[in-house]
Amino acid sequence: MIQFSAGHGPDSQAVGIALEEMMLAYTIPPGRAPVPVTVVGQARLPGMNNILMALARKTGGFLPDAEAAAPWLSKTPPGLAELEARLAGQDFILGAYTVVDMAMYPLVMRQADELFAYPGITAWVERMRIRPGVGRGMMAVAG
């Protein structure tokens, strides 16, 4: 069982999405952490980027090429024009659905009032929104 110490922001929401999409058993202890932290056994792993990549490696799913993922996982918030260009002709940021999409979704949703000008992002948001794991992950750390 993974212990997930969550905060209140998009980084924690991204980890919540990953845990749900990967169907991993986890608990969220009371209180909030300044950054997301997971504990598996005696191993403590802080920070969204570290957690997302470790979970993807652990499950063998949603794992992007680390070099291709690095620029996207470091963006806060993503540039909408750059994201729109990246999504041209593909369903997800790196082509296949990966932890990069999980990381970007909560950040993009914070800019929801600007998305009307970006049809590619709007379509991506809809693809993300209908995924049950995305909804559960966003709600797991809400409040």
C-alpha cells in the first residue's frame, strides 16, 4: 500500500491521477504536505516529477521517454500556444497517453477560462476529462 501525503495544488492532483490511472492501492493520511510525497515500505519519494516517473517505472505503464518528458514535466504552468502546437495531429502530448498528460492536466485546468482560443487543447481536455482515473485522481486530493 502506498502512503500518499498530498498537498493542495496541481502537483498533488497529478499524483492522484497517476495513482488512480495505474490502479495502485494508496491511502492519504490526515494533514497536507507542502509537496506531494509517497511512501512505499521504507522508501520515501518527494516531488511530483520523481513520483510520476517512479510509478510509471513500477507499473510499466504510462512511461514516457525521459528525455521527451523532461521539458514538459518542468513547465509551471505550460504555455498554451506551445501545448496547442504539440497537440496538433495527435491525441496526447507525447503521442501516447503518459504521465506527462497526467502532470499537465491539472495545470491546464487552472487556465480553463483561456482555453476557448485553443481547439486542440480543448479536445485534449475532453479526452482527459472522460477518463475515470482522471476524475477520481483530481477528487482524491480536492479540498
